[in-house]
Amino acid sequence: MVSLAAALLFCCFCSIPEALAEKPDPRPITMSLGECVALTIRNNTNVEIAYLNRVLEKYDLITDTTFRYIPRVSIDGTARKAEDITNIQSRRDEKFAASATISQRIPTGGAIDFIFSKSLEHDTESGSLTENEVVRTGSWKVKLTQPLLQGAGIDYDLSFVRQAEVNEKVNIVNLKNTLMDEVAQGIEYYRELLTAMHAMEISKESMEISQKSLDNARVEVQYGRMAAMDLIQYESDLADRELSLERARNAYIKSQLSLAKHLSLDKDTKIIPSEKIDIEDMAFDEAKSLALARQNRPEYLLKHLDLEYKEYELIRKSRDTLPRLDLTAEYEDARTSTTNQPKTRQDDWAVQLEMNMPLFGTERRQLTSDELSAKAQVRIALIELKKMEDDLASDVENYIRDLKIKARSVKLAIKARELAQKKLEVEQIKAKAGRSSTFQIVTFQSDLFTAKYNELETKVSYLDALNDFDKFLGTTLDTWKIDFKTQRQGAKKSITEVHSDR
């Protein structure tokens, strides 16, 4: 037993290092901006949910449009057996009945019903002349119901179908808007990571230069060509650079996590952005941009659809204020067969007009209120659409002006960085000739690093502004050549599959 226990303990201790072994770092993945966009469409959770919702939306559309004028079929059936026993006699009653109903809605607001029924009754009564009597009944009936005032008309009944079609258009616009939002968000996360990576490189470079300057200054102090107290400025500058590098690393890690989360990747995935921050001169045509916004901007399209939906609502609410006058016509053919009796046939037909006209009271006021509300909603939708059309032109103008200013800022930032570089080089030459101070060198080095940061941030700010303008126009998917589909075509793809596709 002791030997067995020792063996078990040995096995446990041997397995502990393997269980506690750290998971190896995943292999870094080099990703371009195009691959980031593709993974957003294929992997992003919000995109996946949006496409799953489309399944139900498509089902609702077919139900509200195609199935509205498809016949509805229903079957009913009953079976009953009863027995009544007294001291003198007994009675049994059995009944079986079945019916089928076919109801067809017609676009004029009415309906046609076809009803087929069969029944069988079997009565057994001891001591009676009708003992074992069987009654069989079969009938068919056709019934037409047609409103003549309230609820009547093709435009009234088709308004339900038209509203369902408008809802489908709204759903498609919302789906496209979701895709554009997620793509734009993915681009933003990617550029944040790209910015953090370059900022980290700049910080690392600046720290190395500061360290080198400090080492050179210490040599100068050692040979008596510099006062020891001047080292404080170099040491202070190096501490600032180290702090900037730590902040850049923290921003880089946070950007890694944000992008991996957006792409539904493992949080330990190491993404290395391969995109270059290149700025190209672009010309902006205000008239063409405004036309694109009117054609593609989701908010503008939704306003048009909202107005269309409310106009169909007004059609019904206005018609509902009319008196209710319904025409009903029906015909029934019934045949009965009874044991030991001749068969009988019965034909019935009827035509009926039914009217209901609320003249005064709560019901009448409610109908009027509904009509007034529908008219007000249409008017509000028209005002909001007109306001959006007016705002659209000014918004496009503001976006283009802002983009031109940012493009100009990029050129100025590049020039400022080049001048800061030259200024530092000149000052270093002067320092070798003894015509500059330690303070000047440290200051100019700081100016150069600041200019590099400003150039990086200015370029990314311009690219982000382009991304925002693309999203405003509703052309994000077109810009990235994404084939918009209203239904998900396949399952999510892994990042390796996206690489192979590209």
C-alpha cells in the first residue's frame, strides 16, 4: 500500500509541470487593412447577428405579402359517444362530424369561404321504433363577404402588403448600415493599432537617441569638456522618453485587444499591421458627393421609407372613418340520408347588407383621432425629410472643407518634421564647434520627436476623416469592393482562410 501511494504521488508530481506549463505565444499574424475589412464581414459578431435576424425578417415578409392572398385551409372534427340508462330503457347516441374550410382573401378587402362538411349520427334506443337509426349529412357552402365603404378597396387592402415591403427595405438598409458601421469601426481599430505601433517605434527611437546623447555627455564630463550638472537635462530627457515608450506600449496592447475582439479572434492573437500610412492627393466634387449621399446615405433613405410607410397608414385611417357597410352573400347545398327514409336535399341562399355607423361618442372620436394622427405623422415625416435634404448639402460642404484642411495640415506637419530634423542637425554641428548648449540640443531633440508624433497623428486624422466621410455618404462597402448580400452565404471563415482567399 505504501509503494502504491508513493507511485501515485510520483505520477501526480510528474504531471504538475505539464499542467502548469505556460501556453506558448501564438504566432504573430501580419494583416493588411483589406484583410481586416474582410475578416470584419466574415467574423464580426454583430454582423453575424444581423444576418441571423434576416432569416426571421425574410419569413415575416413572405407571411405578410405572399401568404396574404394564398388560400387558408383548416380542418375540424368531432367525435361524441353518450349513453343514457334508466330502469325501463336505455339510449345510446354516437356522432361523428368533420369539416374543411378554404378561405381566400381578395384584394378588394373581402373574402370567399368554401366550407365542406360531413356528419354521421347513430341513435340506439331500446323499445323504440327508431332503434338503430343512422343519419348521414353532407353539405357544401360558399360565402362571399365584401366591405363596400370602410375597409374596402384595392388600395386599402394592398396597403398592408406595401407596408410589409417597406419594412423589408428598411431591414435591408439597416443591415447595410450595420455592415458599414462594423467595417468603419474595424478600420478605426486597425488604424489605432497602426498608430500605436508607429508611436512605439518613434518612442523607442527617441529613447535610443536620448540614451546615446546621455552616454556622449558622460564622456564629455569625464574629459572635463562639460559640467557634471549638465547631465541632469540629458537624464531628465531620457526619463521622459522612457515614460513615452511605456505609454506607447500600453496603447499598442490595448489596440491589439480591441481589434482582436472586433474580429472575434482569440485575445492572445498578435496582429502586426502591414499597412503603410500613405497620403494621396484627392479631389473632392461637392455635387457628386451630394448625389452619392442622396443615393446611399442610410439615414436619408430611411426618412424616405418612413414617409412612404406613413402614407399607406393614412390611406387606411382615412377609409376607417367611413360607415361600415358590408355585403354578405352565401349559398349552401345540404343532403341528408336517414335509415328507412328517402334522401332529402336542401338548397339555401341569402344576400345581406349590414351597416354600422358610429355618429357620436368615444368610438367616433377615436376614429377621427386616428385619422388626424396619421395626417400629422405624414406631415412630420415630410418636414423631417425636407430638413434632412437641406442639412445634407451643408454637411457635405463641411466634410469636404474639413478634409481639405486636414490634407493641408498633413503637408504642413511633414514640412515641420523636415525642418525640425534639419534644425537638430545644424545644432549638433554647432555643438561640435562649441557654439551650442546642452539645453539647446535636448530641446531640439524633443522638438523633432514632437514633430514626428504630430505628423503621424495628422496623417491618421486625415485618413479617419476620409473613413468618416465614406460612412456619411453610405459608400463604405463600395469603396472596399464588398459585394453586399441580404442573406449570409456561408459560415464564418478563419483568418488563415482569409489570407488564402486574398
